[in-house]
Amino acid sequence: MRFNKKMAVKIKAEKLRKFATQLGQKIGLSEKDAYTLSDSIVFANLRG
């Protein structure tokens, strides 16, 4: 399956950061480590 613009989903950076932080905490990361992970994910996503 090829990706096209119709398949794209836009999510606000802060919502993605919050979700990723919560997910990191659920898998056992500390709040600080989960935030660091989520911040890296959001930064990379915004850069493309």
C-alpha cells in the first residue's frame, strides 16, 4: 500500500507529546524519561 495525502492525519504537537509521554509511563519509564522520549518523537515528526 502506498501512502498518499488522503491518508494523512494531523495531530497537534502537544497532543502527540502528551500521548507519547503517557504511553512511555505505562511501559515503565519515569515521567522525566517518558517526556524526553516523547519530546524526541515530536521533534523528529515536526522536522519530517
